[in-house]
Amino acid sequence: MARNLIKLGLGLVVVSACLVVRAPDARADDDATVTVGGRFSEPPDNNPPQQSAPMVLDEPRFDRDPRELHRSPFRLQLGPQGVTTGRGFGIGVGIGADFGTGSVGGRLAASWLRGEGTNSAGTSTPTGDSIGMYTGEVTLDLHKRGPIHPVIGMGAGLLHVSRPDASGVAGVGTGRLGLEYSLGLEDADVRIGGSVTGGLIGPVDTDVKDLRAYALVGAHLAIGF
């Protein structure tokens, strides 16, 4: 019995030794086996593409005309004028005040002129011996930039007519066409110009009821501050 146990023990020792020797060989075989499974991915690029700088468009330049260096919001006008209803011609003087630097503005004006006097029959003309006009307008500058300024004005006002026998007042609606030229001074808005104004008579006193329409022409010098 003891002998059998000794044989069994020796057998276990031999088997264990074989397993110990076999295990490193198996691990060595496993380590020596290399499995190739498809293509490797490309390595990352260490030099990323350079981003182009954003395109900057040059802004258009608008060089100001020398005559635009000074545009006054308030300009005073003074100059000769003439009035007619088709039966004669009376001359005088007119003053005005323009407001605004843009396309739309305003104007107040007054004129004092001789009338057309008397006609060939010796009777008084519609404008009599003298006439005074007081008007207000809304104006439109058709070319607000540059030296030349075409101007349209629409407004209303009052006329006072003096005659040898009587005097009267009439309401009037006006339409004006004007043209101004800017002189281009650096510290003042100075312009020269001319205009033609047409007037249609509205409500009127009985003494001047024969006055129905008139035309007013004039030239002026305008100075802004």
C-alpha cells in the first residue's frame, strides 16, 4: 500500500513538471502569433491646412465736392424782382429765408414792388400802384449735392394791392421754379440764383377782384450762417 502511494505521488510530480514546462511554450507560441486584420488608419497630419484670411472688400469712397464743405441750415436771400399780369411790368425787391440742408426744406419770403400802374385807357391795372406779397413754401431740392441746385417750391400767401382809388387783400397759391449755384466757400454757404413764381388768386376783396393771376421773376444772393 505504501509503495502504491509513493508511485502515485511520483506520477503527480512528473505530470506537474510536464505542465509547468508546457505552459511557457504555449505562451511563447501565443506571443509569436501575429494577426493581421485589415489596413491601419492614416496617422494624423501634424500640419493642419492653413486657413485663408477673410476677404475684405474696400468700401467705396465718396469724395465730397468742395462746395459741400459747408451747408447751412438757414440762408437769407435778397435780390431784385419783377411782377406782371400781362398788362405791364412792375419792379421791386424781395427777401427770403430758406431752411434745411437736405432735399426737403422750407422758405418764407416777402416782396415789395411797384404795380403795373394804369393802362392806356387811364384806368388802374390789377396790381395798381404797388403790391406786397408774403408767402410760405415747402421746397424740394432736386440735386442736393454739388454746386447746382434745381429747386421746386409750392406754397400759399397773401397779397396787398394799393390803388389810387382803393386797396385790397387777396389770398394766393404759389408754384416756384428756381435754380441756385453754390460758390464753394469753406466757412459759408453762399449761393446765387434766380426763380420764376406763378400765383393764382383765391379769396379776394371786392376792390381787387379783377386780379386773378400773376407771374413773379427775380434773382437773388443767398448767404448761410
